[in-house]
Amino acid sequence: MEVKDIPVRAIRRPLPRQNDPDQVKALMDSIEAEGLHEPIEVLEVDGKYYGFSGCHRYEAHQRLGKETIKCRVRRAPRAVLEKHLA
């Protein structure tokens, strides 16, 4: 799997998630002090990025106004994306 920085705004989050505000705040503090330790995972389907995990890290980056987030990118066909959405 390739690891690269992807613009936060380019990652689609098709499933709603409930985030723990305390965990997001702790991650924000950690990211500000030390950077992101563990990349989030995204699917790349037809040149578009979809995130299904790492929701707290993703939200922490959004709240911090970060332009990019470090991601593990797994390329997949549309059929795999459809299974995630089922």
C-alpha cells in the first residue's frame, strides 16, 4: 500500500460517524505537538478517495485546518467501494 499526503477536502466520507469529542481534542493536541503517527486508510476508486476509518484523525485534521492528511492508499475497483457502502 502506498502512503502519501492527500488533501483533506479530496477525501469523501460517505458513511456518517459519531466521533468522541474528547478523543478528537486529544488527537488535535497530539497532531499539533508531534504530527500524525498513524496514517488513515483510504480507497482510491476511479481517481477519487473514500475514507471509512480514521474518522477521529480525519476530524482532528479538519478542525486544525490542515490542508493534507497522511493516508495509506489502497486502489480498488468500484465493486469494492459498493461493498463498503452496502
